[in-house]
Amino acid sequence: MRNIKLLLLMILGVITLDSSAQSKREKKGNKHYETFSYHLAISNYLKIEDKSIDVLRKLAWSYYQIEEYKESEKIWKEISNRPDVSGEDYYHYAQSLKVNKKYEEAYAWLKKASSKLTNDSRVARTLDNYSELQDYQKDAGNYTVKSLSMNTADQDFAPVMFGNQLVFASSRQGVESVERKWNWNGLPFLELYAGDLGPNDEIMNIRTFADVMKGKFHEGPISFNGNGNIAMFTRNNYKERDAKGYTCLELFEVRKDENEWSDPIALPFNSAEFSVGHASLNKSGDVVYFVSDMPGGFGGTDIYYATRGENGSWSKPINVGNDINTEGNEMFPFIHENGQLFFASNGHLGLGGLDSYVAKSKDDNHWQVLNLGTPINTNLDDFGFVMSSDAKKGFFSSNRNGGKGSDDLYVVNILKPWQFDKELRLAVTNNLGIPLDLANFVITSKKGNVISVTTDSLGMATINANDLEDVVFECNYPVHRPFKVEKSLKDLEHESVIALELEKIPEVTLKGIITEAVTGRKLSDVKVEMENVITHEKATLSSDPMGEFEKELSDLDWNQKVNYTFQFSKNGYLPQYCNYSELINREGEFVINNKCNIQMEKLEVGQDLGKLIDIKPIYFDLGKANIRPDAAVELDKIVAIMNENPTMQIELGSHTDCRGSAESNRKLSDKRAKSSADYIKGKISNPSRINGRGYGEMNLVNQCECEGKNVIPCTEEQHQANRRTEFKIVKI
């Protein structure tokens, strides 16, 4: 497809040689080569006996340009056996083998190229998917392809539908009596032609297109917006040359007013130093895709796009990215109104030469690329694919065998729409709605296929689900419940989002702040004993210098109710107790002070410990001093406090009411006091810290007198107040 070299100015094949020590024959061959006179270049190069590797490369390219592919392959083979061969040479040899349908040999040389071109995406993506070439060669019955009878022995390529017309670029003989020809192929310069879409998919009434777009050299290809009133076409830069002396390509825009096209206006990103061409306008005319070899691209020629602002000005060109662009050449873009981008490339996995591809944009500024396959693509150059609005018909160019000329036009009837890979996007969150990044999912199908995929920073991941129907998703994510769910994928759209929700284990901390009751001072080193009422799991903590303590709870469920008992103890302070329950409906800290009083009262000498801890009355059987079980329960409370305060000393005083003789009351109370003290002594360290004393009726708390001149009658409740046991603190 020699017009590509014409339109892209030798981007693919220009090789610059060291001019020193060149023979006259080589210099002459180079001059013809650089002016695209490949037949003459070949004639001179063949006469050089000791050919350098640079001469061989130019000879191989020259054969390629004139479509002598077998001769080109022979030269690349010779180059590949040279000691100074490069990885790029291996790659080009592999490509020449593919053009000649030697796919297995090509694979072997691509493997060699990969050892030298370690970062070349063309080589990597081709090797990774090379087995798919077998599918590309099979006619799946998706299309029928027919050569148009309007083709000539000249170049006919780059078709575009314009209303009921087909407009294309051609070097066919025009209406002028004198045709200017150029030296590459001896054919006239390219012009734009139009023909009517006729019956049986043929093109009738061929004529030149608008005169305003005719120039001295090459014009075409062309593109139109949806209304057909804006056109953009490619033309040589007549006025300037680049640093190497080549004429670059430029893009021009014209507008139609009634039946007249305006004078061409150059686009702002044209340059004398690089080419821009092969424009494709979107339906609304505010986005243009085009090809350029401007600096900063990925390869020889890349596809770019630009957008038109409200004021009519164009944005800076934006590279469509390396999902489409490679180290090779991408060209002839066509943007369909459904958003699919068609293009030709020799850098993606293909059958040979240029193949035609279609790309579908994804949400994350990436593209999914699909080879259109046989019979659109062959081992030679197939390019310039365009498609009707209803996606049922298309046209493209090819220099395949069996045509009339170098490049011919073909019509495609699309019987079945192509199917992109079935890509499913996983949207992974937890039950709090938080996206989960770096979540690794193992996806197992019932057929035994296993896929592993990890989510990105947004909790998203993409899987190729072409062969997946019923699958099981499994994931183990930190601080989340193990996830396992079965889903059917067979009825999902080709681009679907599956929402997966993992249950987060609530991260809950119980926290408290312990203070002194009177002063509010924060208390450190307070012993905190907590117990789960349901599971009886226990934990012992200690408050820090700020009086704070906290405990992380594990293995909780949402809306679970937790229930704990707390005991707070510190030497010199009265212990505190609390029952705490809470419904876990959120994460974070739960401060138990909201439900528990953990202000600790400081113990002082002279205090009645029984009153501080609300000891119930100590009861004895009538006239007896032995400790009853109900009394033991109350005395154990004193035991606990004394054990928490190992230096505390207590005087246990027993008192009676006034009934009975004073002496008998004293003796009975003394027995009861000593009996109670002995009970406590048996349960504390250093039993001498407590002694018992009976006071009888000596210290009545009211005026209930039962003897003498001032007898005062009292109720039973008043007498009961005098019958008491006191636990006086005598030392802390």
C-alpha cells in the first residue's frame, strides 16, 4: 500500500546512512532512495559488491515499497544473520515473514527480537497473544467482502461516505490533459474523487470532488461531519520542508455554504517539522481524530485527537494512548457515531502489513482493541475502514492479491456485529460503602477456570469473562469477614459492573476515664477488671497517666449487643463497680462514662467503710454470735476492700439497742464483733489489721432509752437503727 509512504513521508522506511566512505554507486542509490525512486535505488544497491548493513536495510525497504515482498524477505534474512544485526532488524524480518504468510517462522524471529527489544510493546503484545492469529485467519461469517468494479490499476483508497456518495483518494487519470506524476510509482499525484452509491453496492458516475480542494501535489484523505457542511482533508505543505528536506502533510478545514465550499483554512497544529493528516471528524464536528509523527509519540505515527471550543478554536492535540498507539505506525482513524474508533496498524497483532482494528473506549481513559479479522484483513495492507451509521455496511482499502491496482476499494456487508471481549468490572465496597483497594479476588468457574484479580485504589477491577458463566468469587480482606459468593455471568452485558460487598468486622474500642470523686483529678494505675457477661471472657487493664483505659473488642457483629461488668480498684480508694451494655451499630470508641460512674472516692481515716460501700445490716440469730450466710455475703465485701488495700486497718464495732441489760448487751455485741472480725481475719493477709469490739448500747444513734428515769418509748425502726455493725478505718 504505497500511498501510506507517500502520505506519511517515509516515516516507516527512512534510514539515514553515514555518508563517509560511501562508494559512488551507494551515494547514487541513496539519492534515489531519498527521493522515493525505489526501482532506481534497487538497481544501484544491487551493483555494490560488499554491501553494508545500512545498504541492505535500504534495499529491503525499497523492495517492500514496490511490493516485492519475497525479495524484501530475502534481504531481511541476510541482515538477520549479520553480527551487527539489531533487535529492530529481527522485528522487521518477522514482519516480512508474516506478509509472506510464514507465521511460525515469524514467531521464532519475534522471540529473538524480544531479547533485544525488551521494552517494545509491539513485540510483547504480539508474542503474548500470538495464538489468536489462527482465529484471525478463520472466516467466522461476520462479513462479506467484495471488490468494487470502479477500481483502476492506479491507487484508490481512503473511502468516506458523504450522503449518497463515496468520496476517496486516487491517483487515477483525471480530466486534465496533462497529468503531473511523481517519481515513487510514476502515477499522478493524488486527488479526491466522488461517486454515487449505486445498486449492488457499486459506485457510479466517478468524478473529481470539489475544485477548491485541488492543489499542485497530493490531496486526501477527507472527512465530513454528520451534517456534511464541514470537511477536513490532508494536503502537502507546498511552502516549507522539514530539517531533512521532506515535504510534510497538513490538515485543512473547509465549510459548505449552500453548494459552495469555502477556501481551505489550515489547522493550528500544522507544522513544517512534522506531518498531521488522515483526519476523521465526529458527527457534531467538534472532535477530530488524526495521525501525526509529532515529537512525544509512542512510535512512527500515532493517532491523536483535538476538541473544538465554543469559540471555534481547537485544543492542543492529545495522544489517544498506548492501548492504541505502539512503537509501529497507527493511521487512518475513523470515529463512528457509536463511539467506536477504527484504525489501521502494523504494531498490533495482525496477519501482516497493516491490519484494520476497531477500539471501544472504556470509562478509565483506556481502549479495548479488536482485530477485525478475515476477510477484512489479509497478510498484506488493509486500511481505511469506514462504516455506515446503521453499522450494516462498510468500505475499506487494500492492496491484497487479486485486485486491479496497487490499492483498491472494497465494500463490506456486516452480517454480525463484532464482539469485544466480555469485560466485567468489579466494584468492591464494604457494608459501610467504602471502596476496598488491593482486594485480591480468586474467581473460579465451574469449568475449572481460575482468575485472580486485585482491585485498584477506587475498589475497581476488570476481568475478561469470555469463557466464564457460573463462577464463585472468593476474597479474604483484612478486618473483613471471609467473602464467598456464587454468581452467574452468562446473561450479563459485555460491559457490566458487578457490585460486591464485603462485611467489615466492626472495629470497636471501649474507653473510660477514671477520676477522683471530690477533686476530679485523673487517676493513673487504677486496676480495671472487665468480664463479658455472655462469654465470661475476662481482661485486666490499667489506667494511664491521663486516667484513661481502653479495650479493643474483636469478632463482633453489626447490631450485636455487648454486655460487660467492670470493677475499678486502687489502693487508698473505694472500689467502683459497673454493668455496661451497648448496641454496636457503628465503629469507633464507646465511652463507658456515658453509662457508668467511675469517679473513685478516696478513703480517709475515721470513715465507716460499711457506709461507704452500703453494707447491709449484719444479722445474727437471737442470742447468738455465729456468722450467718447472709452476713458472710456482706462481710466478704469488707474482705475485698481490705485485700485491695493491704495496709488498711479496721476496727469492727458491734452495737445493740437499749433493750435488755447493759452488761448483757455489751457481752453479746463483743462476741458478735469478735466473731465477725475473726471471719474477716481468715480471708485477709496480716489478720492483725482488723479487730472486733462490742459497744453494746453505749453509742446509741438516737434517744431511745430503755432504763433509768428518762425512759423514752421507741418504735421498732428506731431500735433497729441502733443495732448496727461499723467498720471504722483507723489506718490507710
